[in-house]
Amino acid sequence: MTKMALSYSRLSTFEQCQSKFEYLYVSKRVQDSDNEFTLYGNRVHEALEEYAKDSYKGVALALDMLNDGQKYAEIRKFIPVADAILSRPGQKFFELQMAIREDKTRCDWFAPDVWLRGIADVLVVNGDTAFVGDWKTGKVKENLVQLKLFACMVFALFPQVNKVKTAFIWLVHDQITDATFTRNMLPDLWATIEPRLEAVQDAVDIGVFKPKPSGLCNWCPAKGICPDRKTR
């Protein structure tokens, strides 16, 4: 059977509601639409990526330039956080697309046998240590699963790395959720993650998706066609 390429986002959707996952990624009868919050998050990510790349190249972006237009005005207050990360020694990557096969070897993002994908907003590799940061513009939520996935994929892509420091950077709330993982923790990390990914693939193979009606149904892109939706 064909393996479905997975990601933390797809896993999260599946565990939130399997029916929603089916509508979005299997039958593809609906598409997720942006709202004011996701649009804001996208703008901030794009502006920080551009700022980071320019800064890394030695291109100075003065504060008056940051105020020139809505795009830069929105990230002005986040620049000190970005600068602190950019000041770290090591090779830096921005919006790095990471993809691996089921045997944990790296592959192209669109490889036919890709198993797991993830994007690192900012990755700094310095010798045998790496830092991966994920910009967050929403509410603070503790979720080690995504940080574990980041670490697993960095270990897969960079064999010389033995320690990965991961962090959610809650820009709006000026907070950080971080966790550090070492390569000898890999077996335990995969042992907690793989069964959850296998549950997704099992549902895809069998074609059975269990609905989980909740208050979130009102914001689901499939609310207009899902017979199991919870209505007010």
C-alpha cells in the first residue's frame, strides 16, 4: 500500500479528528482556509525569514526600513529575538525543508518514498550541537511532540550532531518553550512517535476514520459536509 507522507501538522489534525484528516488529506474534499490569525502568522514568518537571510548575508536592515510598510512594521518588536538567535555561532538555515524516509535516511521533499516532513524556521548547526527554533504567533501551548520530531529529523539530516536544542519562540507572549535532546535518546524518541504515525497510516490503509465531534467543529473546513459535526 502507498505510504502517505506525514508531518506534525497532519499528525495533529488526525489526533484532533480523524474525519477532518480524511476530508483534508485523503479524499481532499475540502481545503483549509486562512483566517486573520493564520494570515498574521504567515506574514510574520515571511518577514522574519527575509530579515534573517539578509542579516546573515551582512545586509543591515535599519529600524526606519523596518517601519517602511506593514510587513516590516509587524516584526519590528521581534527583531531583538531574531538577532539573539542570529548571533549564535554556526551554519544557519532558514525555513529549511527536512524530509526523511521510513528508514530514517534523508530524501528530497517530493521523493516518492518520503515518509516524514518538517520545516525548521531557523536552524543553527555548530559542530556537534544544533539549535532549531520555531516561531509561534498564537497562544502558548506545551507540546513536546513537535519538538521531539524536530530533534529526530535534525539527527537524521546531520550525522555529526549529537545534541539538539529545540525551542518554540512565542513571539507575541515573549516566552520560550524549550527542550534538549541527545542522540542516545533517539530510540526512546522514535518509540513515542512512531506508534502515533503508524496509527495514521493504518487508518489510511483501512479507510476507516473515526470522527471526534467537539466545539472545534464550528471552525472545521468540513463543517458543511460532515454528518458527524457537533452543532451549537
